Amino acid sequence: MKFTFIGDWYEVGDLADSFAVVAEGADYEEAKANAAVAVLEAFPWRAEEDGETPETFWGGDNGAYVVAAFLGDLGAQAVDAASFRLIA
């Protein structure tokens, strides 16, 4: 199953882009875990400098939270509708 996750960073002063990531998994939780891996690849300093891992990313001190999640690949619509960095 494919999901589109819209995410933002926990840290208020964080100037990194909000993001939309499309990830696939057998279910929502697996897709969410795969999305964390993709986001950490796109923002490598979150892992290298801040110590985030795929397991701690969603909800970690230097991680992000899910603003919204949609079933299917809505990446193009997310980019057209708002200013999100698309991670595919």
C-alpha cells in the first residue's frame, strides 16, 4: 500500500522545509517507517548530527510529526497545493 505523509519538524525554530513523502509498505505502520528512512536520507544531518534513527524519527527530539497521511500517491497534488519538499 502506498501512503503520502505530510510532515513538519518538532522544533519551532527549525527552518528546514515541511515535507511530503510517498512511501510504500504492507500497512500504514510499515509505510510510515519507510517514510522515516526516506526523509532521513533527504535530511542526513538529522541522523548524523542530531542522532535521529528511523525508529525515533516520528516523535524524536529532533524529528518530525505527521501532519496528515493519505492513502495513495498524492505527492504531485501536495506539491501543487502548498510549499512542501517532495521526497519520493
